[in-house]
Amino acid sequence: MRRAAVALGLTALLGPGPAAAGVFETYGFGARAASMSGSHAAFADDYTAVFYNPAALTVHKSPHVGTGIDVVLPRLRIDHDQPPGEDTPSDQLPQSNVGVHLGLLFPLGGLIQNRFAVGVGLYVPTIQVTRVDATETETPHFYRYGSLPDKLGLVLGAAFELHETVSIGLGYQFLGSLDGSATVELDLLTQRFTRKNLSVDVHADSGLIAGLLVRPVPALRLGFSFRDALQLSYDLVTDIGIEGIGRLVADISGTSLYTPQQYTWAAAYALHDRLTLSADLVWSRWSEAPDPSAHFDIRVDGDGLGLEPIEADTTPVDLAAVDTLSPRLALEWRPDPAWAVRAGYAWRPTPLPSQTGRANDLDSDTHQIAVGGGFAFADPLALHEAPVTIDLTAQLNWLVDRAHLKAAADDPVGDSVAGGAIWRLGLTLRHDFR
């Protein structure tokens, strides 16, 4: 019986964690974009365009590659007004993680004269790869920042330059989904498994990305991009038969790691050769967010004990989420052609109301403040004429303290205040091949 319980427990661990926007969306794709708080839908002119606006892939006219390290250091807290009791669920706070990213851009020459380009973006967490925790909605946790750094991401895109002033692009971002089942037959008399079958299928879920880039004058770029919603879906069934007693069937299903549908309007304007200003406005459709809780459909048939069949299911959770508008502002100053100094700010309002019921999907308005810089130097291997560029960034995501006052006096968690900071540090190397 102990081994059967362990099998069920391992399956339960594959249940959902809190929803979260993507790593690229929240913190930025590469150090350069991160230092500008993601204000890149009109500004991007390298491989990062595959995520922010695939139409901008045509701006760069030579093969281009970049790779880097991204460190996420959450320092979030939940302050409770009452000491925890024996039945009070423990807080679940985001953990630190280190990820690596890779970006590629390939313009195609020949007859089309570099008017067509393809791009690839990849993010791989090194400590946990697409980790999803089983978090009940009653457990205090941060809704948008749960297992966010543990999410592997892949983006593919292509763009075509219709005219020297107009480009269009399409792409897809990918995330895996999980379906499976486990069937176990246990003989308590001999303490042996008479049957053990496990089947798990991993599928790729994809979301469309589309973009438009217009350059009415050389100093001005206007951009628009659309990113479809993306989420990890799962459906895991565990069937445990205990000879002479009955059967236990647990069906665990749901969605997690949700990224909402987004629309971005952007502009980038070069005041002169040294200073460029960038602004984005992002509409996120959080009102479409699915129920983040795990759905446990448990069926117990105890014929051997003379018990009637028992069925139990979880109650759906209504997030009451609303759409958000997030402005992003940034600048890049080049005191010298080899040097760049960058700064950015983004306001990321919360889509969730204060948690007054039994649910504890905590979230707060977030100020994102970022600084960074870049330096270009000659290829140390002397293999190419183009320089190597190193970009650095330090980003602070400050979650404003927010009170969550419970309507019921006997709520097991009670009133709380949640907030804190998340630091994001990054280093990226970029290089052209020409």
C-alpha cells in the first residue's frame, strides 16, 4: 500500500503551479531588452525581434547570433496578521534560478536581397526545467511569479520586407503539454505489484506571434505586435487496484504557466545619432485567464470492504481577473559608437482583485526599473571583421505592498500583506557574421 501511495503522490506533483506570464515577457529577452524594460516592439534590430515583433527581423542585414546568462533572484514576502495554525497552509514563495538564452537571425540574400529573414529564440532554465508545483488555491502564493523562471521557452519567426519602409512578420512560441496515465495492481497479501503500466505523452502547445513595422522617416519606427495566449495543459490519470479491497482512480487535469494574449503598440524615435527614445503600450487579456487550480477527480470503489463508490471533485476557482494596460518607456544613449548606456521603466498593474475569500492568489502592481549598457570590441579570435558586443543589465521589479483582508473571521490564513522585490541580472554576448 505504501508504494501505491507513493505512485499517487508522484503523479500529484505534476499538478499545476501558479499562472505566470513568460520569462521573456516579464523580464526581457536578452540583457539589452531587459535594460530597456522590454520596450522593444519598435526598437528591436537584432534576434530579439523574433519575440517582440517578428517584422523587425528584416532590420538587421547580416547573420547574427547572441547568447547570455539570466539570473532571477526573488525577494518576496507575505506578512500575516495571525500566527499559523496546525491546519494553515505554508506560504509558497518563488525560488531563484539561472537560465541561459540563445538567439539566431538569418537574413536571406540572393535575388530577394536580404528582404526575408528568419529568427530563433530559446530560453533554458538550468536549475529547474519547466517545473510545475502542485499549489492549492488556498496556499498563499504569488500568482504571476510562481514557477516563472523555471519555464523553458522557444520562439520561431520569419519576416518579409514589403517595401524599404514596411515589414511584416509571423512567428510561434512553444510550450509543452502533458497527458498520461498510470495503472497499478497491488496484492497486499504478497506485497507485490501484479501490474504496473505507465504512459505519458508530451505535446507541443503553440501560440501565434504577428508583427508590423513601419518606418515613415529614417528616424522613426512604428511597430505593432500580437502574441496569442500560451499555457501548459496536463491530464494525468492514476488507477490503483488493491486486490480484495477495491480501486482508487485519480484524474488530475488543468492548465498552468499561463501567458495571456497581448497586443503591443510601439514607437522608437532617434533624436540624433546618439540618443534613441522608445515607448510601448501593452494590452494583456488577463480576463481570459483559466482556473489555475488543479482539478482532482477522485473515485474510490471499495467493494472488498463493502463500501459504496465514492466520487469527489475540486471546486472551480473564479480569478475575477481583468485586462491590463502596461506602458513601457526606455532610452539608449551612445556617447561613442562602441559604447551604449540604457535605462527603462515599465508599469505592470495587477490583473487580480484583493483576496478576501479562501483563495490566496496574491499579486501586486509592479514597478520595473532597469539600467544597463553595452560595449563593442574586436573579435578576439580575429575570425570576423564585425565586433563582439557585450551587454549587461540590472533590473528591479518592485511589487507594491498590498493588503489582503479576509471577509471571514475564521479564515485559516487570515489577513496578510504581500510585496517585495525581484532582481534580474543578465549578461549577453552578440556578434555578427560578415
